[in-house]
Amino acid sequence: MSTAATTTAGTAGDTPVFSVGGLWKVFGPKADRVPGDPELTALGPAELRSRTGCTAAVRDVSFDVRKGEVFVVMGLSGSGKSTLVRCLTRLIEPTAGTIAIDGEDVRAMDGARLRELRRHRAAMVFQHFGLLPHRTVLDNVAYGLQIQGVGKAERRERAAEVVAKVGLEGMEQRRPAQLSGGQRQRVGLARALAVDPEVLLFDEPFSALDPLIRRDMQEEVVRLHREEGRTMVFITHDLQEALKLGDRIALMRDGRVVQLGTPEEIVGSPADDYVRAFVRDVPREQVMTVRTAMRPAASAEEADGGPAVRPDATVSEAIEAVARAGGPARVMEQGRCLGVVDSAALLDVVAGVAGMTGVAGAAAPARRREPTPTPAAVSEEPV
């Protein structure tokens, strides 16, 4: 595995939904010679094009997607992220490397197995909706089920359920031209959900939407994930979107993954100057959690008194709790005090002084998917 991926491998014993190893996609003449030639792989994008006429859109990328997580691939235009997600189901044929879904070799699949993969196991939500203009909302949503051979009555019943789930109830008989951009994107999302795939693949689905509609669609993805726990791979060029949606983020540049980690790891410990520039303007207090600011309780009294916050509460939430109490807050998990946080340590995190491990000595787990509690509840229940 590449260096960026080795530190964030899945939990031992878990079979990843997708497992990608040493993946390359090279466009151009004799593309297959590039991955195996150390001299060529060491060249930058411009030098490689000049010497070979080839473009390496994806360069030696390795990662695992764990069951139930939202895995975000982020990068600027031309970084290779959209090519990468299309390689997962071989909509674009990889040049070299390995891809497995639930341990099955995707590159070894014949045409029938690939069709089964795309129809049943992995559904794509595209940026430009891809709706059939002559079909109603209901029939667009049911289209994937029709391709699967599901009977008309059953597929329309299932489509109606999913239409309601994405907030389009009452619009079943409208056609795409009668919908707003956000509504059309909801139809695209419903169509993908209707086939009940194991994993949803999003290719910059909200980038063409107005900011307010885009925010609504992001909230919709969070809600659906919270309710269903479905595995998602999400492609975006927007850092705020990546931080909001992702359990883990793979940040790409020139076809390579330059850092892979949780939002907290990306913001708190940038791998290089490129990542550091990306996250420079991110409000750290809204991303970093109190795990990074914990210290052992100085006394039994300190461990037993004061407000309680959860270890995955944001620093911003903890600052409010500490300010309201006028003293340290206990970091509580399942009735056990893990440590305490005070205003000085929390402000160090905001300033970028604190490290990433805190008392726990481990990276933050996948983030919770429930709404943030109000400050009024701080003194009674952990934030």
C-alpha cells in the first residue's frame, strides 16, 4: 500500500467493501508501460506527457473503504478523483493495480459479473443527474429496477417509497423539466437508492447546485446515512463538503493521494504544505474534538465534578461547556471519565498548538451522525 494509506487501514478482521491497491490509470500510447517503469513513474505530469505522450490520471493509489463509512475523495479539478471513482466499477478500465469488492476481484470480472456489480451492488449518482426527460419522476426512479427485471407493480411501489424518503412525495408524475436543480438531484439520488445497493458512489453530485440547495442536499446525505448506515464513496472538490460528510478523506493531487485520514487528522496534522494550504482557513474548533485537548484528571474531585462532554464533541462545544461552568469539563464515555479539558488546552487546539493524540493516544473514530445537542443540555448530559 502507498504511504498515505498504510496508517489508515481498516480494522483487523474486517473485510472492506472496496479494497484498492497500487491503482493506476494512464491515458495515452502504450499506457501499460508507465506503471512498471520506475524511471517513468518518478516523472511529474508535464515531464511524463512530454516524454511519453501519456497522462497518469491515477498514480499508485491504495485505500480501503470500510463498511458503513462515508469515504470522501477530494481534490482540485484534474487531480484524478472522478477517474478514480469510475475505476471502482470499471466504467473506466484501470491500467494497473487491484480492486476488490467484498474480497472479489473486480478486474477479473467478466461482462455478466460487471453488470451485476453495477446494477445491484454499487450505484452511481452523477453530477448532471442523467435523468430521462420523457419519463416521470416515478419512472425515472424505477428505471434501475426495470433494468434488473423487477415487475412493474413492484418497482413502482418501491420507487414511490424512495421518492418519499428523499422528500419528493407529491411530485411523482412530474417530468425533469418541471423540477428545480435540487429536485432533479434528489431524483438521481432516489434512483440510486431504489436498487438497494451495498455502496453509493457520488461523483461531485452537488457542484452544479446553488449554495443553499447544495447545503440541503448535503444534509439529506447525512440524514440518509444516519438512518441507513449505507457505505458511500463521495467525490468532491469542496473542502467544507468533505469535512461535513466524510468519516475519512483521501486528498488527491496530480493523481496521487497526498493524505488519507479523518477530518480531524487532515485539519490537525496536515501531511505537507499542499494540505496545510488547503485547510488553512478551516475553523479548527468546528472540526477538532476534545480528544485532542484531554488531560488526566488532577484529582478525584476534578474527575467527579463539572460538566460532562463526549470525547467526540467539537472543541467549540467544549469551550461553551467550560465557559458556562467556569472550570474544567469531564470527558465522559459510557459512564467512565476519560480525562478532563480546560479552557487553556481547548484554546491551544484552536491555535494549532495541541497535538493529535491527547490522553487517548489514538486517532479519532468515525464521527457520530446525530444532531449536535444544544448548550443548555451540557451540564446534564455529555455534549
